[in-house]
Amino acid sequence: MMQSVIPDYLRYTSYPSQATLLTWLEDSNSLTRQILQNLQAGQESVPRQEILNPPHWEFGHISWFHEFWVHRSGLEANQSWLYNADGLFNSSLVSHRTRWELQIPDLDKLFAYNQATFERTADLLGRPLSNEQLYFITLSIFHQDMHNESFAYMWQTLGYPQPFIPNHQSTHPQIPARDLAFSGQTRQFGSQLGEGFIFDNEKWAHPIQLEPFSIASHPVTNGEYLEFLQSQADQLETWIPLYWNQDGSQWYERHFDQWQILQENEPVRHIRYDQAQRYCEWRHRRLPTEHELAILYSSDMNTYQSSWLWEWSGTIFQPFPGFSEDPYRDYSRPWFDGRHQVLKGWSTFTPERLRRSAFRNFYETQRADIFCGFRTCSIE
């Protein structure tokens, strides 16, 4: 008689306490509601762009995702408590270009849908739960956290006021600017059972032999990037970061709805991958790999300066050995297409619970709307 195979996601263990999950849920959901409540009339109508979503659609999608996985067991046959929710908010079925044409319920109905979902999950968290329930609740909270950060990207793109105050403001301790040398070593990268919730693209831990490398203790700054920019006069427009503007000899950067004088000691942000690559070539340096960044981020935080940005790596987003999909199949596999790069770290809009050295963020190389920057490695 054949033994049934237990799916990976049912074997993840060491979840936070249910009280902690409830706190996370309350924190993430109240932030989403605050963002939507603070939208001014008319601001919900946004241009049709690949990097945007209609805000009311995104709000409905967040609630739908949570309801679908936590309360409907991921089965369309289990009815939603919002009419046609799957046809409106299932991002696997509703193509991006059609989201502007949908008849989205009014905001009052969306808030009621969200509240009903939240209350049912809060009630669940007061009862004994299975590993499966803990997995889907955690997944849904993290999914909502990511969308809250996406609202920040979108508000930045649209020039709206900052949607919320970051959990931790960027700080810049007095750490010497230098290269940090790491010896050649064999290290385990990826995640393994017993580490709590993981995303499927972290499966599984595997050994990598790294050559010695030296990585900058500081991210590239506005001043350093400006020096590069001034050397590229014949192609200036190609390499100007998103949201920069020049007036005479003075450079400005737009942060949400505010134009500010460029601060040369701040990490450069809203940089495309090709811009980071071109800067590295000009400096005769290179981008770090995702593994080198993971080693840096797992080292003593007093030895390097955090950029408080997602940092581009030179690593194409591909599956690790042993990868297999978890129930939310669209999280990773569709993006193993050779067009996405791995980014490591976190931004000021990333909640602390998602700041893990094993976390693999990924975006297409032309994206600069995200809060992203980079640092460099020496070429040995």
C-alpha cells in the first residue's frame, strides 16, 4: 500500500503564537484600510499602466486572497460571501489589462467584505488551529504586507502624498565606507524545515561554494551616482534615475508629492537594473550575487550600512535545487522566465516580519518604481 506524501507546506513548523499572528493581522489590515480611507475623491482613478492597479481593485484582491485561502480552502467550489469575487479579484484569472474595465463594488461593500474576512480570521485565531490553517493565515498576512508596500510604490509613481509612515525611518550610522572582505567558503543558502513559514522559492537549502569577495559597506549614494551621470553627458537621459530633475545646476528628487533638493549622501534609489550595471562598469566594479548579499545581511549589522532599499543583485531569479510549488502556484513559477532579477534586503515600507536574509524579492529589470538601490563588489 502506497503511503501518501505530505505536502511541503504542511511540514513547515515553528509558527509565531496565535496571539502574535492576530497582532500582525490587525496591524496589516488596519494599515490597508487606512490607506484606502485616506484616498481623496478621484484618486482611485489611475492611469492604465503595467506597474499600477486600480486601488479599489487591489483592496478587493487583498480581501479575496485572504478569504480564498483561509476560509475557502483555495477552492472556487466553496462560495465566497461576495458575489462574483473570483471573477473580479482572482489575479490568476483576471488579466492585468482588464482590471480597469471591471464593475468593482463600491467602497462601502469592499470595506464590509474586508471586515467580514478579518473578523472570521480573528475568531479562528482564538481557537486551536492546524498547521494548514496557520500556514494560510501567515501567507495571507504576508501577502497583505506586500500589497501595502505596493501601495507605497504606486503612490510614489502617481505623486500622491506618502500613504503611511514607514515602520522604521532610514538611519545612517557612522560606519566607515570601505570594502568588507569575505573569505571563500561553502555555505548553505535557501530555507529548510523547522525554520517556520517560508516561501516556495526559498526551497530548499543547498550548499554553494563561494569564492572570496569584497563588498562595499555602503550602498551607492546620490553623490556617487551623480558623478557617474556627469560623465555620461552624451547619454544623460538614459541614465537619469526615475524622479530626478535638474534646474540649472541644482538637482532635485521627487519623494511622493514633494520635490526635494537632492541629498548627495543618501543612497540612490529608484534605479533600474541596467543603470546599476552601467554604473558598476564605469566604476570597474560589479553587482553582488544574491548569495553575497545574503552573507552581508546575515553578518554584524555594525559593520555595514543598510540602504533601507531593496538592492539589485547580479543573480537571475531561478528556482533553487529541489524547488516545488506551494498551493499559491503563481507566487514564483511564472516568474522563472529569465527576465527577473533577485533583489535582497528590504525597504522602509517593509514590515520587520518580512526582513529575512533568506527572502528573495524579484522584479523585471526595467522596474525602478520600487524603492530599490544597489551596492557594489570589487572585481578580483
